[in-house]
Amino acid sequence: MTAAARVLGMLDERGTSLAVAESLTGGLLAAELTGVPGASRTFRGSVTAYATELKARLLGVDTVLLAEHGAVDPEVARAMAEGVRAALGADWGLATTGVAGPDPQDGKPVGTVYVAVAGPGAPARARELRLEGDRAAIRRATVDAALTLLEQSLEDAPAQPLVSGSRTSRKSAEAKDREDGGGKGCLQP
């Protein structure tokens, strides 16, 4: 079983949902998650905020933080995870930001990456990575590290009762999507 399948299964067992905010991975994390059959039961969506100003505009990352520290920073990663969680109405938010190369960015060398997770009842957590390899290798390793961080966070989190963002409210949202869209829309079993 893949890491994406494991975390989606854990989220589904808890009746919780996930949204992701991506920078250097450019959609690879969302693609990994949506490649799992039944992902729509827990995966709400993603925001690929590659440009720094989009991190502020779409995810609510503080512009002062971005100006002082740049986009490659653990606090920015935490803010992205919290921001996507709020923007997409998910129980959990997962974020990636960093430098895949070929050149340094914001004074950070190639391979400097931060992944972060935000969930219910605990402050957002960020993990720093120092990765090696070409762009593709750094981006792939970032996806793996983000999924590992989410899996560990889910294991550490106490089980939450089914409330807001839960399976019950997701079922209502799915039914509304079917009504509004005249069919199943993008929801896949």
C-alpha cells in the first residue's frame, strides 16, 4: 500500500478531510493523492501557490513574514498548511515549500525544503529537509516526506468525534454537489 493510500485510509477511518498547499511540488502531492481510488471521500482539493504573492493572496500567509523570511521558511510552510485548511474547509492541511533548483532562492540553497501539517486541536508542525539530487528527485522526495509527516501526525492525534468536516458533513456536501451539478460531478467512489 502506498503512503498516499495509507493516509487517505486513516483520514477516512476518522471521518476527516485533507487539503494541500503546494509550492515547489507544483501539484505532484495532489496528483499522488488523487491517484488513489476513492480519494474524493477525504481529499478536498489543493492550491498550487508557486508564486510568492499567491501564498499571501490565496493562503493568507502574512506578507511581512514573506518579505522578511522569503517563501522558503518553516513559518511560511505552517501558515500555508493552516491557510489551505481554512480556505478549503478541511480538517487537515498539508503544505510544501522549498528550493528544487537549479538556483538558490531567498538565500536558501537548492534542496532546502519545508513540509508542514496542520490539524485539529494542535499547532501546525513543520519539518526541515536537506535534499540532494536534481529537481525531479527533490520534488519526489518532498512528496514522500509530506505524506510521512501527515501519517505521523495522524498517528499522534487523538481520534476526533464526527463533527464539522466529518464524514457526516462531507456526505451532505457530496449530496449538495450532486444536486447542484445534476450528477456526480468530480466526486469519484
